[in-house]
Amino acid sequence: MTLNPITVLSEQLQKLAIHRNHLALFKDQVVLLEKKAALLESENAELKAKVEQLTKDNEELRDKIKQYEQGSHNDLLKPKMKWGCLVFDGDDKLYCPSCFHKTGKKIETSIVNLPAHRAGLH
């Protein structure tokens, strides 16, 4: 059986058109992947900068904790007694000693209502 050269050529041209379409789709996919790669690289750079900042913050907090544990923490946590109440440097308010020692929180009080604080009636 002899093949018609025009039919053979026509089939080859159809195959070529299909390949050309596939190649165009492939090029579009490459462009999309390149854009996505650029976006991911940008995101990665941002995340690296954030990790670097968080690492720095973490180190600073570790240093502060270490200083605190070594007793060099600020005087706000070293109260003094005045009229049966706690006072802190740089603060002229009076605080309930019982509340502070139980909860670690500074609860404002006065000499007048100090017995109520100590009895837990505040």
C-alpha cells in the first residue's frame, strides 16, 4: 500500500501543531513557576529576617532572665516597708504586702484598708 505524500505531510503538520501547542503551554508553565520561585524567594528572605530578629529578641530576653536570676533585676521588685505597706522605688503608692507575697502582683492599698487586704476582704 502506497501512502499519499499529501496525507503524510498533513499528518506531520498536525503533529507539529500539537507539539507547538504543548510547547506554548510548557513555556507558560515555566513563566508561572519562575514567578512563584521569585515570590517564594522573597517570602524566604522575609522569614529569615524575622527569624533573625526573633533570635536576637530571644537572646536579649535570656540575658534579662539571667540578670534577674542573678539578683540584678530592677528595684521595682524590691519593695520596702512603710507604715505596714509595701513601697517601691520611684512609686509613691502603697501596696498590700499580703497580696504581693501571695500573688506577686502589686495591689494598691492604704493604711486605712490594709486590715481588709490582709484578711482577704478586698
